[in-house]
Amino acid sequence: MSINQAFIGELDYEVISTRKILERIPAGKFDWKPHEKSMSMGVQANHLADLFSWYKVTLEQDELDFAKGYEQPKAITGEELAAILDKNFAEANESLQKADPSVFTKDWTLRSGEHILFTMPKAAVLRTFVVNHIIHHRAQLAVYLRLNDIPVPSMYGPSADEK
């Protein structure tokens, strides 16, 4: 199995759980947040759907510079979130399909102008900053759902709501 196929298999699995979480966010809860320091449910959801675009950014660019501008989507409905997720998933899959295996060992940098946040091989970026980041924000949204008495979907096994 190629490294591309390994990442594609993981992408295919993670998008299913992500879709389940995003589909459960009610339109009237996009502004809800559990604490003043927390992101709102809508900001979390948009960030989560947007993170799938980072596959393409990582594989097809050598860096991302926030100082040059970066805007997250601002969906306000579940349908808009699903459309963002679908677009980003399709582009991620395409980027993974066409990537030469050598690209995974090339360095990628996240920066804000002259300030470098990190530089690491693209495979490590995909594993940590993309996939783990997706899982992190999806878990946060699962807690948001629970705190609003919205059934939490199964992800890596049954949830208390889906046995």
C-alpha cells in the first residue's frame, strides 16, 4: 500500500464521523458556546469543515503564511457546512490521489510573516496538524452536542446515544 492510499483510507473514515457531527448542529445553536473563552459552535463547525482543505494546502504548497491572509468559511446552516465539507473532501482526495510519494517527505512551513510556527515533513503535517486537528475539534463539538442534549453520534464505536 502506498502512503497516498494509507492517507486516503484515513480521510475516507474521518469524513464519515465528521459529517455525522456537523449534521447534528441545529441552526439555532451556531452562536452557542460552553464558556466565554470557548469558540462558538458555529466557529468550531466551520473550522472543522475547513480543516479538510488543509490536505490540499499541505500537499500542493510548501507553506502557509497567515500574514498573507486566511479566511475560514462562515456557514450558518448545516447545508452550507455539508457543502464546505464535501468540496474540501473532494479536493483532499484528489490531492492525495495525484501526489507523488516523494512529496510526503518534503518540508512544509506554517508561518505568520517572519514568525515560523513550525516546519516539518508534509507526512507529519498531515498526521498531526491535519488529521489529529480534525479529531480534536470533532471531539470538542461532540461535547458541545452533549451539553445541549443533542445525541452524540458514534465515531470509533458506539456513543452513549447510539448503542
